[in-house]
Amino acid sequence: MIQPALRPLARSLDPLPGESLAGFLLRLSYRMGSTPHRLATLCGLTCRSDSIPQEQLRGLNAETAEQLARAAHLTMSEVQALTLRDLTSTYPPLARLRTDKADIGSKSHINWATNPDSRYCRHCLRGNGSPVQQSFGGAWQLRWHLPITFACTQHLCLLDSTCPRCTQPLSGPVIRRYSLVQLPHVSGLHPGQCRNRAPGPLPKPRARAVPCGARLDAPREAAAALSPLDMQHILDLQRNLNLRLDPAHLRRTADEQLPHTYFPDLITTARLITLSWPKGASFLPSTALADLVDRYATPYLHNPSQPGLQVRRSAPRGTAETSALLLAAATALGDRDLVPLRERIEPLAREVHRRSTSIGDKLFTDSDASATLLRATAPRVYGFQKRSALRVAQNSYRFRTDEIPPLLPREWFDAYFQRLVHRLPKMTTLLERHLRWAGSLRLAELICDQTWPACSESLGIPQNSARRTMNVLGKQLTAPALWPVFEEAVDLVAHQLHGQARRVNYAHRRHSTAEWRLSLADWKALCQGIPGLEQRQATGDPRVAEAVIWCMVNQASYLHSPTVTHRRSASHSPGRLTEEAALFATRTQRRPSYATLSRRLATYAARLARACDEGTDLRIEVPNWTAATGVGQQGPDH
């Protein structure tokens, strides 16, 4: 059945900037001398017998929007601007509201999507002094329905959330549903008057409801105010949030941190502070603000009727509590740079997991937080995150696991790991080796989405060695929260490797040199003419040089060379072999004879590596060292 077209109203009003649908109905019904319910019906809005469903604040379908535009003499863009639809692009919690459910009132406060009760600034409701606003009042702002709006930056005050006379919120459920306006069948109330039922006994059936009627825009004594400095912090935060809500500002900024994740990060951090309270009290600049959060968090954390920790999914109703909690959350987030962010926020996450592991996991599973925040809060178990979904970086790297050196080259380590090295209590040769192994394992983790032991064999590293590295670094990096510093260093290495025009196929080199052996003649030629190595030339073990050359070619550890692993598998102790090979792994070789031999081995290794890459004969001709000492290309330490 085709519904008859609605007739245009005899009179209407132009919407005020930022006005909500509820505010427009209140002003227009007051001008028309009609009830809000009757006016909403004439404008084609959905109405029930006792309410005007608040879910229409979320957005109107095309047919309803056209009817409202025709009846109220509005354009379609003006109608859409009366609803929250345009804000879904900048405030993601709104987008999580299910469009097929009428939950804008009864459930939309969950996950900080909306306030079912509009907050208000009494100065704004008083109007700007123009004839229209003198008669019908100022705008009920649409943004007052968002939990992140708690202050008026024009009048430099916190918003009010209750009526000064009846002390009740300005909206309430009608049979568990919320209405755009209270007492929609009552006419004659100014838009700035409270429409709550007057305090007292409930009216008899069919009796006319008596509204509170208090003027919300009337001057009154301010409640206990925050200090000027605290208020300045609150107003600065509100200005920042207002900018982030502005679609035009979003288009003007090139935010590499994904601006769409800021509000989910802010809300998740606010929940984290609540669940770990009073751990986050240090993020607030005064005890007065901390007391506000304490007033909100403490009864919730110690509610005897609900034992155990619960994820609180709605925002505080009071604007003072909301402002203090969001200020703490914004301070904890900072600029969302991973390393300092983890330093600030990891103690809070650890405290929540200590109180309840399941709630700690649920808090982050249910959120739309950014990968940066999730990485900063993810518990670590000796080298990998418990949240497996976070192992993959958002970047798509061009390099493959075959092109990752099994032992991070020393020049890369020196270039990118110094920040981490300076923060470690003590750096040893063994710890450095594990950090370089871990750097390569982390590079593989970034592109394979697997744990280090699972990645290790693709790099030619035994799984037991990867587990050993995880244990060593877990003890060194977990307690001082240095994993983000480590990850930041590896990210820099990954970008360098990604940008290289030509990369080495280390898997091919390992395959090519698996059966390669250093002949006794080549060993003697390498030692020829080096003072102090005459005896080693005659009786020394060429397998030492064989292991060292192999690790130079493959950018790997001599401990994983075929020479050492063969001796280990043949039940021969490789101890002496590895001890002698370790002499070439020291940063500063004090013995001139060993330094000279190390340079010769590096030159030999460079030629062998070139032969592997070119697929030519691996029998390398040893240079005539007596003619000139070959310095050659310095390979990595091993």
C-alpha cells in the first residue's frame, strides 16, 4: 500500500549549526504550538504511542529523510546533518552500531558509541542573542550525544549532564527504549526546559504527566570547579578531540598513524586505566582529577554484587569523570610511538592480566585498537607475542626468507641496535650474538607470520638455537620492557633490506656450500708468510678456517656450519674447533697474526661467495699473499 505524501508544514525553522534532530524537533514544536510527538508524525518520523524512537538519531532511511525534508522545508543535506551519520567517518564507535537493530538508545552507550542522555551547555542553550534564538533558544548540539564531548570550548566550561532541579539525566528509557525527547505528548515547553517527569509519586493511569519544567539555560551557581590549570588541560583535550571529529580536518592531515584508530585507541586505553586503577593515576596532573577517576573506577572495581573483574563497556555519565578519564588515556597514548608507548602502558596491561588474564585478553580482543597499541600491550613469552595476529607487520616487504642473513650483519647491528645496547645493563659477546640471531628471526617472523622456532629452519638455524635465543632474551628484555626497542631496531633493518636493489640469496649459498671443504693446500697457502703462524700452518686444523669461511660466506654463525654440526653429529666434541673459530668473532683482534689471517679468510670468503652467486666452480685460487697482503672485503663477524 502506497503511503500518501505528507503535506509541508505551514511554518518551519532553519536548523542551527551542529543541531541534533531532537533539538530541531523541540524548537519547531515550540514554534508550532504542537507536541513533539505530533510534529514528528507530521514530518514522517517513526513514532510509537509513548515515544519517538531514539535510534533515528543514528540516521534516517532515504524515504523518511525525504519526508522530513519535504514537510520541514529542508534540503536533504540539512536533514542528514541532524543525525549522527556524518560522524561515523571520524568516530568509528558509531560505525559499530548495527544498522539492522533499533539499539541507538537502549544499547548504543555500549563501547562508547553514544550517550543516551544528551549533555548540554546552558550558555549555548541560552542562544547567541539573535531574534530567533531569543525566542526558541540555542541549538541542542549533536555532538553532545558523544561520550567524548564533555566540555564547551566556546564558553570554557564542562557540560552539564543532569537537570539542576530534579537532578535526573535529560532522557530515560520508556519500556527499555530511549526516546528522542521525554514526555513527547506534552506541549508548550520551551526547548530549554527540562522534560523529565516532576519528582513525586507516579501519576495515575491516563493522568497527564507533569514535567519538571526547570529552565536548563538559566544562570545558576557553578558547582565545585576544577582549578584553572586542570580546566585548561581539559579544554585543550576537548579542542583536540573536536578537531579529530571534523571530516575536513581529517582530509587535510596525512596521518601515518591511521587517524581512524585514534578514538578506538583512546577508548581502549580509558578502559585499561579503569581496569588497572589506580595504576594510571600518574598520567593525571593533579589529585583533583585523579579523585574524579577514582570516584568512577573504585566502586566498579570493588562492587560486591559483581565479584571479579569485568570489562566496563560504557563511558562515565558525569562530564567531570569523563574528562579526567580521557585526559589520563590521552596522556598515556601520547603520539602513539611504539617504544615510549609500551613503556607507559605496559605496566597497566600487566596489572590487568595479573588481576584477570581472561579480562585482559577480552579487553583487547573486543576493541578496534590499532596494531601499535595492541603490540604495546601484548604479553610476551620469550620472544613472541601471545597474540599471534600481531606478528605480521602492516608493511608488505619485498624480501623473502631466503634473502635474510641467518646472523644479522654486524654493520646493521651497529647502525640500528645502539639504542637497545645502551639500555641493557651489560652487553656481552654471547648476548650480542643472541640479539643478532633474534634480529634475523624477527625479520622472518615479519613476513612468515610464524614463531621464531617455526621460522628458524628456513634460515638454517636449528630450532633449539632459536628457543635458546628466546630464553636468553626473554630474561634480558621482558622485565625492563625492552621488546619494543628491539622491534623498532628490526623494523629499521627491514626497511633497509626492503629497499635494497640487489639482495643475496643466502639459502642458495647454504645449499652450494653444504659439501664444500677447505683443502689442506689452501689452508697452508692462507697461513703462508704470517709471522707467528708457522706451527699452525704445519699442524693446525684446517677445519677451523673452513668453519670461519663458511660463516663469512653465509652471514651465519660458525656454530651452525656443516663442519661443526658434522663433528657434533659424529659424536666428536667440537669444543676445540669452536673455541679456535671464536677467536675470529671478537670485535678487536689483538694478535697481529690472527688479524692478518682473518683478513685473508675474508678475502677468500668474498671470492667463494661470488662463485656461489654466479654458479661457478667453488675451487678458489688462493692469492699470492707474499706479493701483497690482501685486505679484501670485510665479511661479517661470526
